Amino acid sequence: MSDPAKPSNAPRSLATYLTFCLQVRALQERRRFSVVSWWRSAQRNASVGGLVNSRHLDGTGADLLPDPDEDHAGLIEDARALGLQIDARGPSIHVELDPL
């Protein structure tokens, strides 16, 4: 039985979530972008076609949109250098923590 005090989309741990937040912040110090999607409810995730095990559901995945004058490839390279996994199939760049 699940704990009713803990939402089903709570992060694996606070430390995991904070690690991800710090990685995205470090990336923002290097590159210019907007966060266009971060934490999603299961309902919102389903409505946008997200995976059932999406990292958006626990706050350890985000979609970034590079500023118009930002180097798209450079943002990807810097995100990888910070230890983030990348999925860049469209105009936005999905970043998430490496598998634990």
C-alpha cells in the first residue's frame, strides 16, 4: 500500500531531485535556455504523449529550449559534460539524470 502522505510522483529521494536541480542550474550558468517542461502530473504527462516512466513524473527530467542565438550543439555538449542524459529529437532538448 502506498503512503498517502507521499505523492505518487515524488522523486526517488530529495537528494536525487536536488542533484538534478543543481545540474540544470550549472548548465544555465554556461548556456542560455528556457525550461519549457519540468515536473508533470501523470495526467499532464499522458496528455502530451509522455512515457509512463518519464523522469518528468518525479522531477528529474526537463525540456530545455535554447535561446535563438544559443549554440544548440554546445548546450548538448555541456549538458553531457555535467552528467545529464540527452534526448534532442526536436527543437527542445530533454535532459535527465543518468540512470541510478
